[in-house]
Amino acid sequence: MTAVAQELHSVRDYIRWALTRFNRHQLFYGHGTDNAWDEAVQLVLGALHLPWDTDHSILDARLVQSERETVLNMIERRCSERVPLPYLLGEAWFAGMLFKVDPRVLIPRSPIGELIQHAFQPWIGEENTPERLLDMCTGSGCIGIACAQAFPTAEIVLSDLSADALDVAQENIQLHHMEDRVTTVQSDLFEHIEGRFDMIVSNPPYVDIHDLSLMPEEFCQEPELALAAGDDGLDLVRLILRDARQYLTDDGLLIVEVGNSDHHLEHLYPEVSFLWLEFSEGGHGVFLLTAAQLDAHQTLFNERALRTA
């Protein structure tokens, strides 16, 4: 590594070196980038604390020795250990906001971010802006905190089973100075949740046993608790559907991401007309149900809450 550092000098040199190393090691991308070039640019600029839109003239700036060592170490860990880039940098972007992340939490990438940036229109308007919102299985807190940004008067509750995840979420609450409106609750789904909400938004664990066995090594570095959800990926979703209505207002909305387990969900509940939301920026497997729909199918949700696919 020392010999390499003596031959590489500029920001541009290190981006090129990272690109070569990434291609040689055939890395998998999916935590903020989808190709080796963008990953290389993001790693080098991030390691140097430079914004992604920095002036191109900075590419010819030379690195000091400590910076060279930092960048080369990150490149090596990305290649040899397959550590996802956001864990190396300690941060990730979601819905236009920066969040602290580390291996205690899932790396933010939910398509729900696109919904948040559009303030959940057309399902939410000025006449029904949520006063109280629950982000269940919050992880880093990114969904709930971004919702707090979208709805500046709303009270937001972040819940998660993992105390470690809630520690990260609390750091992000403080990062965005939202202590007055955003709180955390350690809870196994609805176990310690109190009151009713105008919206419940959740990105719970939903990876089925087949997809879990095929995950690239980069994804295996994330906490399994935040990913695995039984044979069909619906272990938690069935319970959310069973219990959500008790915690929703009469005009409330339930929005849940189930990803590739969407076909399992439709197979288990063929009677339910799930509204599958569409995304212009990519992503799938997010459904919306109203409180009225939950009422209509409550008996069904009760009966199949613990059934396997």
C-alpha cells in the first residue's frame, strides 16, 4: 500500500485506482450506487470530506500522506472485506437528507424515500396532513425523520426491536435537530406503542429464505434481524396487518414495504386489493391500505396472522 501511495498523487489518481480495483474484484453495488465508477467517485470524495458536486478542478489537487492512507485503506476494505461503502463512510443519503449509519442498522435505500419527497401525494393533501406518524422497524430512523422534514408540524414516533438501532436513530434525530418532535420507542412491533396515528409507515424485515440465501456478500454485512423474515418473508408483515388498525385513526393510512415478497403477500391474501405504489426512480413492493380496508378484512388478517405460505 505504501508503494502505491508513492505513485498516486491527485484526487483523480485515486478515483482511477479505486475503479480499477473495484472492477478487478467484481464488487456488487446497491447501497447508493449501481456501478463501479460512481462507487469510486463517492468513496474517494467521501473519504476526503468533499461534496459530490465539488468543482472539477479539485480532481487535480494532491493528497497529503494521511489522506492517501485513509483512501487506500477504504478501497482495500471495500474490495477484500466487501464492506458496503456507507459503512466505510459512516453515512448515507436518503430522501435528500444525510444520515449516520453503521453495521447496527440497515443501509437506507427504500423507495419510500420517493414518496416522502412528494409528501405522499396524492394520498395526503392539505386537508389530511398527518398530525401523528409511526415509523415501525425504523432502523437508522431515516424514514421517520424524513417524514418529519416533509410534515413540519407532525409528531413522529420511531420504533424498533433493536436497542442498538435506536441508538443510531437517536443520533440522527440529534443530527437533524428534531428532538422536539421525534421520539424513539423500543418495541416488538406494536407491543409498546401507545395511541393512534394518522399514518403508519414501515420497512420491516421481508427477505424470504430463498432470497436470503442468494444475497451478495455486501448485503450479508447488514444486520440479519433487519432482513430475514421467515420462509415467505412475511413473518412480521402478517402481524402488522393483524394489529395495525388498532393504532390507526379512522382516516389513517398503512404503508408497508415488502419488496420481492409481494407475490407471497398476494398469494396469502388474494381477497385483498392492495394498492401497489409506483416509483419513477426505481423500486417496487410497497403497498398502501386505508383504515377502511383494514376494517373490511380484519377477520381475514386475524385468521392468517400466523400462517406460513
